[in-house]
Amino acid sequence: MKLRIGILGDRIGWEVLLEQIGVPFDVVGDSMLPNEYSVVVASDDVDDRESEMLRQYLALGGAVLCSVKVYARLRQTTCQYVNIEYLYPSKSSIFQSLGIIDVYSRCQLPWNANDLITNKRSIAAYVSSQAGEHLIALPFDSSKVALDSRTAYKSFYSPARRRPFEKVSLSSKGEIRCLVSQCLEILHHRRKLPFAQLWYYPNGSRSIFCFRIDTDKGTFEQIKILAKVIERNGIPATWFVDLKNHKNILKLLSRESLHEIGVHCYEHKTFSDYKSNIENINKALNILKESKISPKGFASPFGMWNEELGRSIIDSGFEYSSEFSYDYDNLPSVPKLYNRKCGVLQIPFHPICIGSLKRQSYTDKQMVRYFAEVIQKKVARREPLFFYHHPNDENISVLDWLFQEMRREHIPAKNISEYASWWKLRINSIPEFRYTKGCIHIRGIQKEKSLYIRIAKPDGTEAIVPVAKQIMLETVRWDPKPAAWSAPDDFLRSRQFNYRIPLILGIDTLFNIFRKKIR
């Protein structure tokens, strides 16, 4: 029995999601049997022939994850079209550890919906409870939402009254990936099969910590103080340097092996056209070349991303990039360019930094409480702990707390290029899983000691074990799955209107106009 995901329909978005999750997959051919595909995922564009294949596959005991649109076609029923801003799980949902799933799209609701609530309080998804039917229908095509490139200003939950905000990806791709992963695990268990995936972090760690600095307008003294704090705490950090203003810090940073140097910009702008972006990047690269520094990473000004910037990043030879407007709070992925998956690896960070909180007049105590809430959620959900900072944001005591917290949680720290390189190894190492007589046989895996596999059984236990040619399930130490993260009672407050977004953006605009007039 192959533990493999079959893709029916448009494949690019599903490939992005399934690589992140770490499960083997293949595009379905002319036949689709339950022993060849443990679960089949279907896109909205499946045709009549493929719909009939899905019916037969389900009838033979297979499991399907699809949209409500596909489900309605399979069952020859109707669905209701609605505009959905976001979804969230109820207290009794099987998707307990999910947060708010931002969609902002026209979706379909099934007549027999029984899980996930919309912003209009209607029920949105169908999880089959019929004996012998293994099917989950979501109100959208997950493969399309995973590739959504729209952006918007969003508020982020905080225990404090004022909510920080940032311009980020409109759809919450990290929540979509979590939802799809949970669906696949549930469907495997409904078929009484173990769910196996290549683990997210080296050596079976439960998370990883990366610290990023965008130098922006920091003074030399601020940068020097920050560098000393990093060195004192023994934290590897990645500095994305504003080369027009910070040529003088390169010697300071290159003296210490803890510091990785990447490109932020020459002019602190992100352009809409290829020519301007590539010229801006090349100016920065030429300065680094003079200092004999070969950067591996790029992070755009203001975290903005577009396809023309994506082209520039590829042609500049970077190994990874990090932009909030492409993705945030998620595992790495490769963007879609030219209607195919071909961009430079994206490393999504948490978009709220100390500077974001200072704009809301947070005290040090409130900042620590905010980051403690984020860390608690991410550790519970096995997400990477990726945070960033600006030298002129200062508040060193908060950084000291953050670094100490990582040590208390025993979270290993890496610079971004180290994790990016490992992640590329991981996605090129997703093996073939076969399950028979209580044993998982593994083929096509690289001999790399840092690669681990997570196996979850239908009885609610799991194991994270080193890769081996075969894993006898009876010999593995099984532990209960960690308690699911539970959203605070007022978590939906983050999607209520935040008057401070237009207020602060308006003040910023007036300040910039005034500054230009003075010049």
C-alpha cells in the first residue's frame, strides 16, 4: 500500500503545499486505485472523466480532499456561492489548532456543511461522517489560494488593546497549509492508515529559530550595539543591508562568524518593473563584491514582492528571499512565476517586529507579552520561530528576553542560509512510503542524518524518528500528540476594523509630503 498523494487537475499549487507538508505525491494518470494513492487531492478544473474516476476511487474505499465545487459535481448536488473574508474553527471543530484562515474570495458552501465558520457565521466545509466515505470538501480550491499574490494591511492579534499591523499576503497561506495537512492526516486515519511525512526541522527538532535584521536607517552606533548583543547571546543572525547608507558596517559584521550578510537594497524601494529592480539589486551587489562578500539572500524594502521583483531575484543568483507580501508565518516554499513554480525559495517571517509595536506605544512589558503569545502558538503548532528587527528599533531588553526564551525552549538557532540550504535538501529528499503489515518501507531517501520522519497513527499517538529503510511500527516509541493550540477567546478581534491603520498611514503620508517640501 503506497502512502502517496495523487493530484488530480492543476498541479502547481498542490505541489507547493505537499512539498511543504513533506509527503510523496504524483499526478494521477489513467487509473486511480486506493492501494496506489492513499489520498487524492482534486482541483476545481477536474473534468467529467476525472470526476467519474473520483467517484469510482471513493467507492473502492479511497479518500478525497477537494473543494465544495468538486464535491457538488461528484454528488450531483447544488452549492451556495458566497463571498468569504475568513474562516475559523468552532470549539468543537476537528481543526482545533487552526487560527483565522484569510481567503477574501468567492467560495461555495455545501448544503450539508458541518465544520469551519465564515465571517458571516455560516458553516463552510463538509467532513464526511458516513461509514466508508472518506471525503473532506473545503469551500475553496486550496491549490489556488496557496498561489494567491494579493496583498493587504492586516491587524495581528495581541493581548494588548492596540493591535499591530503590517502589509502582508492577503491570503493566510500558512493557515491553508496547516488546514490541508490536517485534512490529509484525518483522511489517512479514516482509512486506518498511518500518516507519514518528512519532518520540518533538522535532527527532529520541534522548531527552529532564525533572526533577521533589516538595517534600514540605523546609525552606526545602533548597529554596533545590536551586533554586540547578538554576539553576547551567541545567536547567528542574518543582516539584510541597506548598501546605500551602510557600506561602513560591512567590516564590522564580517569580523564575526555569527553574522550572515544579505542584500536589502541600494535605494530603499521596491519597483513594479524588472529593469528598476535589477538595477537596484546590482548596485548593492557591486558594493558587496568590492568587499569580497557573496550574499546568498535577499529581503526587499518594506517586505514587498511582485513577479517582476521575483524575476530580478532569480537573475541576481540569490538562493533565497524573504518578503511578507508573498508569505508570512509559514514554512518555506517556491513561488509561482511565468505560470510555473520556478522562483527563488521564500523564507516567511513573522511580520510584526519591535518597531511595529513601538508605533502602537507598547511598553517593554507589553512587547514581551506579545512575543510570548506568538511563541506559544508557534511552538504548539510546530511552526518555525522566524523574527526580525531594525537597529533603530532598539529596545535591547526585549531582544535579550527573546534570545533567552529560545534557550529556555531549547530551540536551535540557525542563520537563514543554513536553514534554506537544509530545506532544499529536504524537498529534494521526499521519499516513497509503502505500508504493509505494520511496517513503513522507505525508498529514495538521501543518506542524511539530519532528516527525520513524523508518523502519526489513528490512535492519536505519533513518533518523530530518523530516516531508515524500514520502520517497524511496533518497535517505535509512541507519544501522545501535543495538546492542540487553543485560540484566545477574543482572537477574532484581529479581524475587526482597526482605525489606527488609516490613521497611522495618513500621518505617514502627511509627514513624507512635509519632508519633501522642506527639501
